[in-house]
Amino acid sequence: MSKGKNLIEKMEEAINTGTPPNPIDPYGREQALKLGVPSGEHSHTLFDVNPRLALPVIRAHVAEKQKQLVEECERARIELDLPY
């Protein structure tokens, strides 16, 4: 989640300053954003994704993972019978 939050901050800053928020490859070249859905031989990747489109997807992903973490922590607390 911290990587996702860091990416959101960098993308927002880049969008606000008008600089491309694209990642840099190991050779120092700017790379277009990609959105991948890994699933073995049935994987799919969208190339050259617009940062304004990618940002809400990343935010939603981070929010969903945070929600899952809270739910799992609550489930663990109940199973261990710990007080709040």
C-alpha cells in the first residue's frame, strides 16, 4: 500500500506541474504507463495508459486493499479475542 500511495503522490504532483508522470526505465528512458492484468497465458496489458485515467484506478486499488486490511485485522482481533 505504501508503494501505491507513493505512486499516487508522484502522479498527482506530476499532473499538477504539467510534467509527464511516466516511470523511468533502468536506462533512464521515460516509459509510458501500462495497466496489466496478469493471469498466466490469459494475461492482458494496456499500453500507453493516460495518467488521468490510471490515477483513479490506482486510488481505488489502494482503497480496496486498505479496506481488506482493516477487515482482516478485525477478524484476527475477534479470533484472538483481543480488546480494541
